[in-house]
Amino acid sequence: MHQDDAGKPLLALEPMTEEDGEAICEWRYPSPYERFKWPEWERMKKNGLEFADADIRSRQYLAVRETEGGELVGYAQLFPMEGVVRLGMGLRPDRCDRGWGTLLTRMLVREALRRQPGAEVDLEVEQWNKRAIRVYEKTGFKRTDQYSRRAAHGTVNLYVMVWQGRR
């Protein structure tokens, strides 16, 4: 959990439920972030995609909740690779631009290192997404590579950013 200035926890990471996954698929972001929507829940379930698959959901995904009231405000993915944990995350659209990205990113780094001590922690970010890049740089990530790959919303240009050990 992460705390505010008074020591009160703000956010908590918990196992993601099927209901959480269904809710996340309904989130819609304003331009230019609208490309980050998930497919419809029924399609995800039918095709066993990402957190619609119970096994993948339990191994890789977490729900992000406000500690006061337990409201779902985001999700996180910790994707294990050989010697690396790759982070993925998203906040509910009405919770963006509140400074929570920094809190969430720090929490995820700690969780990744708890799960796989000594692993490199990295993430991918689309190069146009300056808001996310600022958050990641603020939390100790540095750009180490760039490439293009196919994504659900087309070909994307990505930076790989690696956590440099600051907390």
C-alpha cells in the first residue's frame, strides 16, 4: 500500500476478479488516449484474452483499489520474463491526471521486486505518450530501447524503459 502525507494508505493492490475485468473493459478514455480501451468483455472471454483468462488473471493481473471504500480505480500487470518483470498499468479515466500514476508505478516496482527479487523491471510506452513518459522518468525509469510493433490499435512506436533503482 502507498500512503499520503498523513500516513493513510491511498491505493492497494489486490487479486483481480472477473467482475473487475468486466468493469475495466467498459472504461473509455478521452482523446488521444481512446486507443487504450480493452475489447468488449464477452469477446475477451470468448477468445481467452489477457485478464479474461482466469489463469493469466491470477498470475499476472492485479486490481488497484482505493483503500477507503475499496473502489476499483485501476489495474496492473506484472508479466514475468527470464530475469525481467515487465509492468503494465492503467487508471480508470476519471482517476487520470491526479498524480496517481506515480504512486501506482512505485507500488508496482516494489511488487515486481517482491515477486522476483533482483529482476530487472521494465515497461513499454508508446513514444507519443508524453504524460506517461514523465511519470515513468519521475519514478526512476530510463529509456533504453525503441522499436515498432503491431498492437490492437495498429502499429505503434515504443520506448522500452528500465527502472534504475531509485524509489
